[in-house]
Amino acid sequence: MNVKRIFFVISFPLISLFSFGQVSKPEGNAGILRAGFAKIDITPSIPVKLYGYSSRKTYSEGTHDPLSVRAVIFENNGKKFVLVSSDIGSYGSEVFPVIQKSILEKFNLKESELFLSTIHSHSAPVLSLNAETGDPNNIEYTKTLQQKLLTVIREAFDNLRPVHTGIGTGSSPVGSNRREMRPDGSITLGRNPYGITDKEVLVMKIASPDGTPVGALYDYATHSTSLGPHNMQISGDILGLSAQFVEKILGNEVITPVFAGASGNIDPWYRVLPEFNNEPGWIPEPVLLGTLLGEEVVHVYRSIKGVNPGGEISTAFATIECPRRKVEDNKSTPDQPLPATIPVNITVARIGNDVAFVGFNVEMLTEIGMEIKSGSPYKHTFIITHCNGASGYLPPAELYKEGGYEISATRFEIGSSDMVVKKALRMLYDLE
Ligand SMILES: [Zn+2]
């Protein structure tokens, strides 16, 4: 990372902020902020194909740690939104619209009122509803998951109660930039300790007005891929294990939805291990890293002393069409030409004037998330990736020349990330 790039990352949002003009939002709370939390176990009861590595052809073999869906609903004066954190890899571009539709219809929600996200664990089931291409066990699992999502959101609605909120930030070294440079200058998937990372652990504490803890949301930028294609055990990996730890320590039914920040090029410090190493005296690396992140979440949570009545809610949703990369042209056939653009879904919400949430249906590289955070008119902005769809990797323009895995995998043309940053900031500024 060079000084110029740091300057660019820091200075560009300031310029953007200036060009968007003054922010003016109404002050005060028109109503009482309420929140409802719920959690449901989604550990597969049958062997399933696992998400993320095409080389893995056989079924899962047992469970290391349970998978959950954690949901929270915020409501104030009739305005509301639902945040869903799922311990799976991805809802995928085919399954997402089906599940989204069922949730929106069941609870009479607008598109802007649902953040359906995953933690991107690569030790969780691949989802499918397609009888031609999907595995029967995975299709059965996905149908059950769809029902469980409706159940957990219903419970979260039932649990709505007045709350106070507080925000704190910490820092964690669990995620590392993974774009390692080989001696010949090419970029490979590995560990680049000198590369840019977003170390922020952003925690929102939710408590009853009498101070009783109810839940905590947190956001951290890392892939949940400490386990590689040889692992066959079900696990939430880093982010899932961290949430399990935080809930165990905070106890008393406190539920902690966790979100993967801008982590497209961020992997756990120990990555692609063959399996959970359980030799005596050894803490398996995924557990070690999940615990380390979880400890920081608990530390930040406990350091949040002041909670306040929260504030008004406002939400917005937009899809922007970004140009498809030219190198993808050879995948087009006269019979089936590829669309010229790829959709990016952006979902934004605010609570009061200090906290905002921005969801993206892409694997956004960390530089982009940092740019949005620093350009956001809100003091604290949760970046939620793998949210409301799946359009793949979104790299910043300056990395295209360097190459590497995320660049060869992306379908987006150079410049797409600038469109996404600009639109997301515009939406944040325009929230009522
Ligand atoms: Zn990924």
C-alpha cells in the first residue's frame, strides 16, 4: 500500500461529500424506536453438498458447529426494516428472488425494508431450488430454510419492544489482505500483511430502556473461508464461530446478527486449512480466529456505556446496471447473448442521524467499502455484503491492471465500482 493510495481513499470521499452539498435531516424522534430479535437453527439434518469449492463433489460429513439465521427488525412510527444474517455461503442469483418474494409478500414489506444477507461461510450448504441442476438433498434443505426464514422473521416481529441503542468501534487483526505478490510480480491468493484491510469492528448494542441487553449487531470485513475444499464438516467458520462465542459470553438470550463487511479480497489470517485440527493442546485455527474476533465484539459491547432512545427510520432501494466486462464477450453466443450489464442491488437504511446500513449484492473489495464508510454522511455505516442477491466480485478500478483472482473472476467492467460508490453515497445523502 502506498501513501498515494491512502491519500486517494481518504481524500476522494471528502470531495464527494463536498460536491453532494449539505446534509439536512429532520432532528428529533417522531416516535419510539422498537426492535425485535429472533434466531433459528438451520444446521442441516441431512448430508448436503457444501458451498464454494467446485472440486468438492461429495456430501458433508457431520457438524463441527451449528448454523443459524439471526434476524432483527427495527420499527419506529410505522417505518421499519428487517436485517437478516444467515450462516450460509450465498442465496445465489436464482434462489434469492424466490425467497425474497416470499418474505416480502408474507410480511407486506417493500424491497427497501429487507436486508437478506449471508456470512459467506464455505462450510455451509449450497442452496438450490432447481430440480435439473441442484442436488435433491440441497433442494430439500433450501425449502426448509425458506420456511425457517419466515418463522424467524415472524418471531422477530412478535418480539418487537421499545429499545435504546448505542454504538462502539474496535479493531481486529483476524482478516488479512489475501492478494499476495509472487516474486514475478503476479498476484496469487495468499496473505499480504502489507495490503489494505478494514480492521474496524463496528458494534451496535440494543438494550431495553431499563438497560437489560437484548441484542448486538456487528460488522467485520473478512471471508469465512479458513477451511478449504478438504473440509467436509458443517461450520459457520470465522463469522459464525464469532457469533456463537459472543452469544455464549453475553448469555441471557442476547442475539447477535453478524454481517460480512467489504471482504472480497480479505481472508482469515489462517486460511484454507484442510480441516479442524483437533490434536491435543491445539486450538483449531477457525475457532481461534472466531474467538479472537468475538472477544473484540464483547469488549466493544461492554465498553458502550451510553444507550439512547434511538431515532427515526428511513430506507431506500435501487438497482443500478453496471457494464459487463468486455473480456466476457467470448461467452456470448448469437443464440444466447449475455446482457450488456450486470445489476447491483443497493439497500440503505438509517436509524436516527448517526447510524446507517448499506447492503450490496456483490463481493465488494475492501477498498470500496472503506471509501463508502468515509464518504457516508453518517458517523457509523454498516457495510453489508452478500446482501439481497449475488452478482459476484466488484473490484476497484486501480486493481484491474495488477490482476489476481478477484480480477479474473469479476464480470464487471472497470469503472463499475465508481458507479456503485457514487450511487450508494447519493442514496445515503438522500435518505429522508
Ligand atoms: Zn468469496
